[in-house]
Amino acid sequence: MVQSSSAGLAAEGDDAGTDGDGAAHLLLLRLAAVVHHTGAWATAAALRAGVPVVTVPVTADQPFWAGRPPAIDAVPDPVHHRRTARRRA
């Protein structure tokens, strides 16, 4: 499930879907795991949901928040986002 929010993200398919600006904290309770960007709200909501968490910080304060849960052994270390070069055929 992808929360579109103001970014306008979308996911469609048999095993994926898009949620608008709805009550994401309620959705997290129904997921098997959460992969998120580690903003303050997403980090807190994912930990409260009690499901496995994978963090991928990208920008701004996200690297800071990505370091907090591993510091208390709540989640594994973050997966650091990096841009990959496009391969030319």
C-alpha cells in the first residue's frame, strides 16, 4: 500500500494499492511490514503498529529519525537510499 499524500504517488496491481490522505495509522495495523522514508510521523506510527519496519531515509531530517529506532534495538539499521546510474544499452 502506498500513501499518495501530496507527492501524488500511486501503485496499482493485484498486490498493491494507493491510499490518499486517509488514516494511515489504521492501515499500518493491517500490514505485514512497513517500508518508509523515516520521517518523524512515519517512524512513530510504524513503531506503534508493532509490525516489522524497514527504513529508507532520503532527505531532510529522515537520516536523523532513521538512526533513533536502531539505537534502541527496535529495528535494523536503515537501508540508505542512493541514486543509481541508468545503464545504457
